[in-house]
Amino acid sequence: MEETDREAVATAVQRVAGMLQRSDQLDKVEQYRRREARKKASVEARLKAAIQSQLDGVRTGLLQLHNALNEVKAIQGSLADVSKDWRQSINTIENLKDVKEAVVQHSQLASAVENLKNIFSVPEIVQETQELIEQAQLLQAHRRLMDLECSRDDLMYEQYRVDSKNVHDMNLIRSYFDEVQVLSEELGKQLWMVLQRAIVTVRRDPTMLVSAVRIIEREEKVDRRMLDRERQTGFLPPGRPKRWKERMFAVLEGTVSVRIESTQAETRELDKMWLVRLLEITRKYVLDDLLVVKNLMVQCFPPHYNTFRIFFDLYHHAVSVRVQELAAEELEANEIVTLLTWVLNTYSSEEMMGDPELATECDINQLEPLLTQDVVDELLSKYIQTITSNITGWLGKALETDRKDWQKDTEPEADQDGYYQTSLPAIVFQMFEQNLQVAAQINKTFKEQVLHLCLKQMGSFLLRYQEEAVAYKNDHLKDRQQPQCYVQYMIAVINNCQTFKESINSLKKKYTLKTEPTQHDAAIEGTLSEVAREGCQFLLDEVFLDLEHHLSELLTRKWLGGSHAVDTICVTLEDYFNDFSKIKKPYSQDMTREAHRRVVQEYLKAVLQKRVTFKNADERREGAERMIKEAEQFKSLFRKLSAGEDTDRLCDSIAAIAEVFKLTDPSLLCLEVSTLVSKYPDIRDEHVVALLAVRGDASRDMRQTIIETLTQSKSSLPATAQPIFKDITVSSTTSMAVPKLLN
């Protein structure tokens, strides 16, 4: 406490000292005193309220504890009374044991008295039931059978309740009622016979079928009741559950299967048309039977059975099994056609399962196919195996003939528009047309299958065509003088790709109604585009092989002194493109654009490879003016070759670099380079370093400043812009200088 008092006094002294630091504050001493007095009173009031609140809480807690103690004592007293009453009632419960045994015995005796008449008359009732079954009075026979089973089951249940482990008495009851189980089986046999002849029975005497179904429904109810009692007591009578409903559907399924299997009366040895006759009989049987089911049999079954749908599925399954058996046999080609025509067309047509009367009940489109696609494909593959072999052989021979034509010293023939071509596309698609015409006469599905085959074979053929074109180019590179018409035949190869595309589209339009692309379309399209692209690339390679020497002169001392390399390049390109005019669109357009791009890139590559370094301003001006002039030459050439298409951007890159060289004020060099990079964002730092090196007057510090400025303001390449500098590499010495400058 003393320590606390000292701290309080020290705090107060410090606070008063803070208030009275100046002389004018002495006038406010009384005001300070009153304010502190008010604060003290407020604190004391809050302390008193808090202490009072704590005291009230303690008082309430003590009161609740007192009440809880009284309630616990009351509960203890009640528990003592309950314990006393329970001890007194034990003797009473023991005295009631005899009463319980008497109740059980009374229940057994009551059950025995109730079934006494039936017990004594079991042999007589069994005999009567047997006679009723033989007389086909099934409902009456079943009523007596149920009485017998009820008596047996009640007696066995009472015995089970008394002593479930007494096997002797249970077997005694079971043996006394042995004939009941025999009667049940006999009645079941009669029901199955009625169901087996259901299609015939329903026409002559539908009441017999109705009786059979009613009996099965009764047995289903008894089964459910017995199973419920088993879950409660553990007792299940012998022979339960009978599951006659499941057996009924199994019998119906077997009946339908036998009816379908019995349609074959002849074999191939006796009649070459055996399969046609078999399928026609099957069609007639199935349609007639389903119409009987719809018009007559449905009324004999409860509505919730969905009878027609059941029979519809049964017949479909039986036909499917039979068709699969036929498909597994060694069928001849014409028999495969007959079978698949029936399976894929006749079966679902209005002549059979698609009959208008049946269509109101079931949708044929929801049924599973009679044959899986694998089986259909297997049968089709057997049928068209000869076609496949022939097409493969014909395509190989056609390609071999075409490849030999490529070695000729005469130009290939041209079409009516003057485009080079060979006879290969016409030969190939004449072959496809013949096979598709035959397929169309057989069946639409076969036609689609043969078209699918043709497209598949076309895909494989085009891959071989591509390989031959590559080999043709490689052979030519060994001796560029041979063959003499290499360029013309490579143009024909490219044009053939367009002809193939048009012919394929024509076949598809003529022989299929499907508009969606097939699995082979993308592959064929891709291969044709690749063959054409490679062909154009081969031709351009041929051009640039001739231009290689002249391209190597660009941006050299010889070029600076007055070279005609660009004039020669333009003349050579124009000469080649006179032949390339025989290439069909769009390949000719793509080829012109690619040639333009490659020429500009080769020119830019010559600049960036530092073949020459300008020594002074005059050389820079002279070189820049020459570059601008040659850029205009390229523009003029490719405007002519491109038939007016916009081609300026690529050539403008040469002029833009020339402006960097032409600049006389080095202080503006950073701005000029920035302008260049903004126009062509794919320029990399090593390109800029190479340009500055060619210019020849950029100091190390200036290079570093320009690179750092460009790095900070680097912009991304627009999605629509064609990259120019992206694929241009510079020498390793130049690229190694970039990180040094950036450092």
C-alpha cells in the first residue's frame, strides 16, 4: 500500500507540475481543483456501483445454490421411494409367469382349433386341389392351396414361437403337409404352360391368362407378407418366397426366344436364299405377335406391369440374340448385305418395329442396336475387304504412275484455266465414285461406310503422296538439273491438293447428308495443307538457292560500292513467279506472301550480321539511301506479284532501319531507335545492338542508355501484327554484348 501511495503522490505531483508551468496558470488553480474534485467523485461513484453489482451477483448465486440443494434432497427421496416399490413388485412379476405361459398355450390351442378342420381334412383337400389343377380350374385350385399353406404356416409359426429349436416337431408338421409343396409345384407348371402359350391363349381364351396372372399377383402379396414377418420374428415358412413373378418373366422371355429361334426352316445347302426367308419370317412373327400383345394381351395384365414395353423389349432382345448368332456364322458377302440391310433398315422401319400402331407405345429410337458397332464394323469389313484391298492397290499403282510422270522432260498438262495438274486426282476419285455408286444401291448405311472407307484410304494415300513429294525434292537437290521440269511438276503437286479438296467436298455433298465433319476430315485437310505448304516451301527453297550468292552481297563493301544484287534478285523472283502464276489460289497468294517475308528477312539478316560497318556520315547516308531505294524496288515487285495486295509494312522495315543509319545527329539516335521499336515491337535488344554496331558511331555509354530506355518502354506485339524480326538471329559476339551493355 505504501508503494502504491508513493506512486500515486508522484503521479499527482507530476500532473500538477504540468498544469502550473506558467505564471498565468496560477489564476486557474481553483478551476483545476474543482475539475479534479469532479473527476474524483465520478471515479468513486463508479467504484461503488461496481462493488454493489458484485455483491448482488454473489447474493443471487448463494440463493440459487440453496434452491439446488433442496431439489437434490427431494430427488434423493423420490429415488428411495422408487427403489422400495421396485423391490416389492419383484414377487408380483414372478407370479405372472404362469399367466404368460397360459397365454402362449391358449394361442397355440386357438390356432390348432381354428385349423383343426383343415388339419383333419388335409388329404381330402389335397385330392380336390389336384383334380382342380388337372381340370384347369386354376383359381379354385389356388384358393384351396392357399388354405392348406395357411394352416401349415400358422402351425409351424406357433411351434416356432414356443420352441424354435425343436426341429423334431417342426419336421413333423412339415412332413404332414408334404403334399402341399407338390401341389404348389404342379400349379406352377400349369401357370408356366399357360404363359408359354400366351400369344395363342389370349386369342382363344384370355380368361385363362387372366387367372394365371391373378394367381401370380396373390403369391407376390403373400411373399411380401412372409418376408415382413421374417424380418420381425425370424420365421419363414417352407417354400417362401416363391418369386413367381420373376419366374413368369423368365418363362415369357424363354417363350419369345424359342419363337424367334424356330423361324429357321432351311439352310444354305437347301436354298441360297435361306437368310432372306428366315429374316422375312422373323419380321412377320415379331410384328404379328407385338400387335396381339398391344391389342389383346395388355388387358390381361395389371397396368403397372407396362406389359407392352416388357414384350417389346423381350422380342427386341430375342431378335438381337438371334441376329448376333447369324452374324457369328461364316456368311457370304451377299448374306452380309442381306443381314445388315435387315438389321439397319428393315428392323426399324414401318414394316416391323416402327409400325405406326407400335410407335404409339414405344420409341424405336430408344432401343439398343441389334448388333454392336463392333460387330457391324466387323461384318462391313468382311464385305468391303475386297474393296479395301482393291482401292489400296489401285491407289498405289496410280501414285506410282504419277511419280513416273514427274520425271518427264515435258511440262504437265494444264486445266482449262491454265493451271498445271496431273491425272492423279481424276483417277483416284473416279475409283471412289464407282465404289460409292455400288454402295448407294445396297444401302445408305453401306454408302456412308464406303465413303468413310474412301476418306480413310484417302488419308493414308495422302501421307504416301507427301512422302513421294519430299523424296522428289530430295532427289532433285542431288542434281538440280534433273528432272528438267521439276518446278512445273511441283506446281502440279500443289494444284492437285486443291483438286483433292474440291473432289472430297463433292463426294461428301453427293453421298452423305451429314454436315458435321468426320474424324478423317481434319487429318485429310491437314495433310493436304501440309503437302501444299511443303511444295510451296520447296519451290521457294529452289528460288533462294539461286538467290543465295546475290543475297550474300547485301550490306557488304561491294554492295556499298555499287552492286546490282537487288536488281538481280528482283529479276530472278519475277522470272520464277511467271511459272508460279500456274499455282492455284489460295496457295499462290500464300506463296507470294511467304516469298516477300523471306526476302525482307534475308535483307534484314544481312544488315544485322554486321557485314559492313559505316566509317563516316557519308557512308551512312549513302548506305541508307541505297536501302530506301531497294526497299522501294521490293515494294514495287511484290505489289505487282500480289495483284495490289498491301505489302508495304514488310518493306517499310528496311526503310525504317535506313532512317536509323541516315540520322546525322547522334543525340537523336535514342528517339529514332525508339520510333523503330514502336513500329516493330518484335525487335530484340541484340538487334538494336547490332544496328548500332553497323552505324559505327554509337559510343558504349550511348548504347547502354538506348538499351535501358528501350527495356523500360518495351511494348508487346499486337495480335494482328506479323512479326518480322522474331526469327532473325544475330552473331554470338553481338548477343554476348547485350548483357554487358545492360549491366
